[in-house]
Amino acid sequence: MALRGLRVLELAGLAPAPLCGMILADFGARVVRVDRAPRSAVATDVQGRGKRSLALDLKRPPGAAVLRRLCSGADVLIEPFRHGVMEKLGLGPEVLLHENPRLIYARLTGFGQTGKYAKSAGHDINYVALSGRLSLAHWEWNVVYFLFLGKLTGLDSFMYCLNDSIRALDFSTVGMIVPTC
């Protein structure tokens, strides 16, 4: 398998994070999904194929400490939260990269960390609407096609960036932050 030996932590979230983790697991990475404690509906996600999971309460110091320990031995962290959430928990990239300089901190925040929409939730319907693609959907057209196109475009771009970052681990001792935008 192409990614055998790669250690990935995926923080439970909506579709892009579990899909990304599942694809990495399909290629041989050891993926551990960190669910919210107590476990939510996300814990039964159909995109859990090939993953192990555990539940942590990141809002409590013991849960945050466990994640920090896990990150110290991980190659990749997939973080799907809105702008500033991980920083409020004391688990932002400045903390985790200090403890593990080789960590690839992959942020799936929707609209990125800066800019006009950074603090907004980002989902494929938002991207398709803001890009103007949704205005092309007439009643006789299938709006689902546009949503699917938006999802694929964002995930493909993210996976390409993550792939390049993982390949860079072979040549570097320095980790990085991989933003969605």
C-alpha cells in the first residue's frame, strides 16, 4: 500500500474530513478517528471504513492532553472545525507543530483562516452559490449535479495539497499547515 506506515488522526466532522480519512485509509494509512465524547451520530459514519476510533472530550483538559500525545506521534492531523476552534482549545497549529515539528496539520475549515468568510461555516452549497454556479441551475437541470461538482472540486484540491505535503515528509523534518483555501 502506498501510504503504509503513515499515521493519521482525523477529528470527527462533516463529510470532507471523514471522506479524506477514508481515502487515506484505503491507500494504507493508519487512520484513527477522534469522535466527540459522548459519541454522537458521527460515530456511526459510513465513511469509517478502515479506521479505528476513540472518543475524547477536547473541551476538558484530559481529552486535550490525550490528543496532544496522539499528535506527538502522528504524521497528519485532519481538522474540520471552524476558524479559531482549535486555538480556543489550546490545540492550534502553533502548539501542536511545536510539539511535533513534522506534523502535517490539515485544516478543512471551509473558507480558510483569513478573509471575509473565514468565520462562516462552509459547505458545498455555499461554495456553489457564491461562485455563481447555482445561478446556472434551471428547473430542468439537476441541482444535485452542481452540489456534487462543488464537493469534488474542493476535496480534489485538498487531497492534492495533502498528497504533496505527505510526499514532502520524505525529504523534510519540518511539518506544515495545509489550509483548504
